[in-house]
Amino acid sequence: MGKTTVILEIIVFNIFLIAFFAGIFVFIRQYRIKKKQHNTMLQNQIEMHQKELLSTQIEIQNQTMQHIGREIHDNVGQKLTLASLYTQQLAFENKAPQVNESIENISKIINESLSELRELSRSLTDNSIERNTIYQLVNQEVKKIKDLNLCSIAFECNQKSNDLVYTQKAILFRIVQEFLQNSMKHAQCKSIMIQLNFNLDNVQLLLEDDGKGFDVAKTNNSGIGLANMQKRTEMIGGKFILESRLNVGTQLTVILPLLNEK
């Protein structure tokens, strides 16, 4: 009888021990699941905050440029206009030919500066990114490159009427500008190819040149160049794939998810 009791006690003890370890296992498992869910929630909040921050930055930059443009037009432009009128008055009142020639030269410089400032003011206050589609924006840049006649350039787009939300459009457009500038200034390329394809759930931008290329691993990750564009692309859920081979060329692929809201 005593032996049976001891066996039963051992069995009960083992059952409790197994239940205890099972409870610890379940507790640890639940803790890990909740920790993973918490980390996922924090990551989602960080990504959402980054997207909102990026959108705010772009909006602030746009407002700042418009403010500078208005200041140039209303303040500096008006002063130059007044200076031009004064020089014209001096030229009219002064009878010395040599002095008049100097005054006319000054007036010419002022008028040229005034024209350049007005053009700058228009470019800053005119929000072309908001008014035009991504196709129109890229096509305008392509026309500028063709007018320079420094290299050949081709642009293809499968859906010219499609458009993107402002943040995505601004980032893609800046990437195109940065790539074109680098290709012509540093890569010494002979040709550039641009493809813009709208798919069911994403838009894909492909940029390629036949320049001298570079070592991607040794590029500087700071500054306002393509490295900064990569950060902005990834912040809004996009993919940024940069490949380059020495004496072959550079290829950049950017993929952004399509968003419904405009």
C-alpha cells in the first residue's frame, strides 16, 4: 500500500512538473508573440511617422520656394525696376556722350539681371510638379537634354495619362533629374534611356546610361544625391536598385506601390 502511494505521488509530482514547464513554455511563447506584435506596431508607427515627415518636408520646401519667388518678384524685382528707371532718367538728362554710354551699359546690366530674376521667380512660384503628370515632367526634362545636344536620350511610358500622389511624383522626378545630371556631368555617356511603366499595383522607373560607370560600394552615402533619394524612396515603401559597371554604364530601377488617393 505504501509503495503504491509513493508511485502515485511520483506520478502526480511528474504531472505537476510537466504542467509547470508547459505553463512556462506557453508563457514564453505568448510573451514572444506579444513582443513581436508590439515591435511590428512600433515599426509601423515609425514608418507612418517617416512618411508624414517626408510629406511635410516636401510641402515646406514647396512653400519656401514660393515665398522666395514672391520676395524676388515683389522686393528685389521692384528695386531693380526702379534702378533701371533712374538710369534711363540720367541718360535723358545727361548730355555727355561718354557718361551716357556708361549709364546705358549699367541700364543694360540691370535689365538683364531683372529678366533673369523674373525667370527665377516664375520657376520658384510655379509648382509644375503639382500641375503636371509624371510623364509630362519627365518628358520636359528629356526635351531639355535633347536641346543641349550633348547625348542621345530616349523616353518610353506605357500609360501617359496615369499619375501619382504628390510625394511619389516629386521623388521620382527628383531622381530623374539627379540621374540625368550625374550621367551628363560625371559619366560622360553617349546615350540615356528612360522607361516609366505603370503596372497593376506599382509604377516602375528604369534609368540607364552607357557612361564610364563607378563602384557602387565606394559611393558616398551622404549628401543630397542619389543616396538621399534612396532613403526617401524606401521611406514611402519603394525599392531603389542601383547597379553600375566600370566602362559599361549605370542602371537605376525604382519601384513604388500605386496609391489610390491623389
